[in-house]
Amino acid sequence: MDLVMETSRMPAVGETVLGSKFTTLPGGKGAMVACARLGADVTMVGCAGNDSFGSELTANLQREGVITVNVETVTDLATGIASITVENGENSIIVVPGANDALTPEKVRQAEKVIQEADVVLLQLEIPLDAVAEAARISKHHHVPVILNPATALSVTKFGAQGGMPSHEQVQTFLQLKLRDI
């Protein structure tokens, strides 16, 4: 779940500032929802907490046409969240993976048929790296292209991805340049 706060300026360390707006959004799954809205058959493999955010996120994916039979509800971890602070269109994000950390290579292997039948596999680095690697391995074995969303700035080629969807900050990290320098 994305917890989005808008403010006129970011706080300094130890400082409290007032925000102007707060919203909760079913974030982190935008590409899946967009593909489903365009008519693609989309299946999510992952984990959600047994809490209100997990129920809300899973229900939202289902309303959007995403198949969620491979989303496991876990009881020992809360649903993952992103705390997003926005100042004049620029953001800072803290991600707490929560139940996303419960996705194991074994759980990925249980979804091998879904991966095998996919036209493309979209991975993100907000799940454990061993689960990402297993999904990429299975995809490669079945000749299914992989697109990696580097939620943290790591090399997309490490996982055999043919492309990625980096953010502004991730591009700067990859290139070791400020975007205004390009």
C-alpha cells in the first residue's frame, strides 16, 4: 500500500513539517493493472499480509482483472507499504517489504506453469532477490522474456532481463550522472 504525503518542503533530520494532503493508494502494481486494463491476461505471484491493506490490495487487483490465485496471504508479516513524501512533484520513498519478504523460490516454483504460459514476466526488486532469481531462471528455461523493475538500483542484466523500468533516481545511480548532465 502506498501512503502518500504531500508537503511544501521535505523535513530536515529531526524536523517536523506540516503536510498538505494524505492519500492511500494501491501502489506497487501499476504495470500489472495497466496491462490488465489493456486486455492482457495478468497473474500476480506474491504474498500479502492478513490485514486490511492486504485485503484491500488483493480486492483492488481482482477488480482490475488481475488473477490473484497465486497471491498467498501470510499471517506473520504485515502487507508491504511504501511511505512516499512528495514535494513539488519530487518524491522520497521508504519501502517496508513486509509480506513481500515471504515470497520464496519454492513459492515461485509452485507458479512455474503460470510463468511458462506467460508472454512476458515482470519482476521487481521489492521481493527477495532469491525469488527474483528463481523467477528469472524459470522464465529463461521456458524462453519467456523478463522485464525487471529495479526498485533498488541493481543491474537488470544480472537477472537475464531484456529491459527495465528505472525511476529518475535509479537512472542517475546506473549512469552515475545527474540527469541534468545528460
